[in-house]
Amino acid sequence: MGVQAWWVIQRRLLAHARRCLPYLRQVDTSSQALIASLHNFGQLYCDQRQAGNAEDPFLRALKEEESMFGVGQIKTLSTMNSLGCLYHDQGEFKKAEAMYLQALRGFKEAYGVEDSIVAHNLGNLYKDQGTDCKVAKIMFLRALDGFGEAYGGNHHATITTAHWLGYVYRQEDDFKNAIGMYLRALKGYEATRGKDHKDTIHVVDQLGCVYDRQGDIETAGEMFLRALDG
């Protein structure tokens, strides 16, 4: 399915959600099917960039999931992560952090391992805040290990995490590790998206910036020229 077709379907589903949500506010939603509908409606609003409408169905889904399944069940934890993403997108970093941390602890306590997606999202939150690169790095490293083990080195999640780790290392002036992660991401993007894809070009440009900071003007120039040609 192409992006345009997906977008059209999402818009149609959004109209359906607007009709259904008032009904769901009036009925008992303590059934798995209706709880799933609440979560899906929240995700639909997020996908359509209507985050202001997503919080209510997510919170209602979370309340019912905690009551029905408990706080350590994967559906409950997934909704916590979704709420974390919502608050992150809205710039409500404290709320986002609280949701991500609760979800991360829940996965660890219930399943013995942290969830790589939640760890990545938490790392992304700290990166965007720009206040704690050390913790962002720890979260991204945990996510990178998890994604690599689960999906392999050429999976989008693994590549993206390596990309952001390169950014964090660069912010710390750890140029050696920044280059290592950027090169890893570059290899993955070239293999999965091609040499002319915007993500590939972006990493090439970032590599140029790191080489420039190191004083390696020749290699930096090569990277910048490649980015311009792309």
C-alpha cells in the first residue's frame, strides 16, 4: 500500500472514530474488544497528527487495562508507551518520562528484560531535551543491543538507533564513537534504502560535520560533496 492510499484510509477511519467515540463514552468499555478500540482510536489520532484528541481514548484504555489485566501485562505497558509518545510529541517531557519509565520497569519486572522500543523512545526523549546525553546514550545502547539481537543489523529500528547514538556521541565530542555509529547507520541505510535516500544523505552530511570537527578537512569535504550530489 502506498503512502497516499494509506493516508486516505486513515482519514476515513478518523471519521468513523469521531462517530464511535461518543458512543464509547456512554457504554461499559470493560471488554477486550472495546479496550482495543479505544487504544486504536488514540493511535489513529496520533497518526493523523491530532494529538489533542488522542489522550482521552489512551487514558481510558489504560484505566480499563490496568483494571482487567494489571499493570504488568503487555497491553497495559504498550498503552503506557503510546501515552509516552503522545506526551513527547506534545512537548510534555515530564509526563512522557513518567510513562516511559513506568513501561520500562513493567517490562523488566514482568518479562525479565527491558523493551527495546521503550528504551529507544526514552533515549529519544532525553536526546530531544538535550539535558542528559549520558542517560540518552545508555538507553540507546540498550535498545541497539535488543534490536540487533531480535531483528539483525539491517532492520530499520537497529539502523535508526545507531544513527541517533552517533548524534549523542557527537554532542559529547566523542568523535571516534560518533563516526563508528554513523558509519554503521550509513551501511544500513545504503543496504536498505539506497545511496540517494534522504536518510542516507543525512548521515553522510553528519559524518562530514564530525570529520570537520576533528580537523580532517579532506574527508569532511568528501562527505559534504557526496551529500550535495545526493
